Amino acid sequence: MDDILASSRIDVSRTIHVATLSRKTIIDAGADHLGFDGYFLFEAIESAKSGRGIEILGKAASLEAAFRLIDLWSVRQSVAA
């Protein structure tokens, strides 16, 4: 993770992030079809069974889209609280 814009803990072993990722991380996650530049939405997983890893869920179309995604999840968190 190079440039993390936002993070939110889902549970004890999972966190969701919006961030840039290195070329190697994207390839290792099997998401090289998304390209290597830009901001990605991904889940970081740390568990006793599977160790550590990430699952890339999507890619923001622009920096503005990444910030909008963060705004949307922030609103969702405040409504749920």
C-alpha cells in the first residue's frame, strides 16, 4: 500500500481500504487486468487459517471517484452508528 486514502475495520481479521497499490501486489492479487495506476478498493485479510492477503474488490475511475467512495462509506458508517 503506497498511498492510503481511507481505511475501515470490518471485523477482527478484515479491513477495507482505498489506496494505491504496487505493481507486484496487484499481480499477486490476480488483478493485473485492472491496470497498475490509480486507487483500488480492497479488503486486507489477516487470519490464522489463511495468513495475510488482500482481495481487490474494485478500482476507482479517478481520484475524485475514490474520495466520493470514501464519502459514501463514511455516511453509511454514521447512519449505522
